[in-house]
Amino acid sequence: MQDFITTCTADDFDPLVGDAFMLTAADTAFEIKLLGVKRLGAGSKRDRPVVIDGVELPAREAFALSFSGPVDRGFQQGIFALTHPATGELHLMLTCFDADADARFYEAVFS
């Protein structure tokens, strides 16, 4: 059986917009909120299957997830475990792309 992360699409995350995900790092854990799902367009579609470790992964349109988290707990970028009941535990590369007085904003890109 393939992992959710290898087969998921933007459509899988649409119903989760507004939900909290638990982010776990080496020495901390806190919630971040899924703010949106952005489809990156047909030009960004992996238009053919890819084989990794003998497993064929289907083609999929690239997409990005944006999250907000607490302003006092954050990071610039890294691979973190995010957990949600609908997705299970996902290990995603998150990058901080903005911050304001109330929150830090992160993005994960799927291609």
C-alpha cells in the first residue's frame, strides 16, 4: 500500500482548510492551522508516473499548502512531522515565508 503523501492531491486537503495540524520538532510541539491550498497550474503538473524504489507513483498536479502558527514559536525551514486525523503523520518540508505581529506563515509544496 502506498503512503498518503505519495498519492495525495490538493483535493485531499481542501476539506481540511481551517483545521489544526500538530507540528512536532525535536524538542517542541505546537499547532499550526491550514490556511489554504493553492493549485500551481497545469504547467507544474508531473505529467507522467515516477518510479521511486520500485514503486510507481501516479502523475499529479503540483500544489502548495499554507499554514499559520504562533509568532513566538517558529523556525525558518526544515522537515517536520505534521499530524491530523485525516492524513495521519506527514513529514513535510516547511518554509517560513512571512510573519506579522500575530503569526508566522509557512508553506509546503507538493510536486
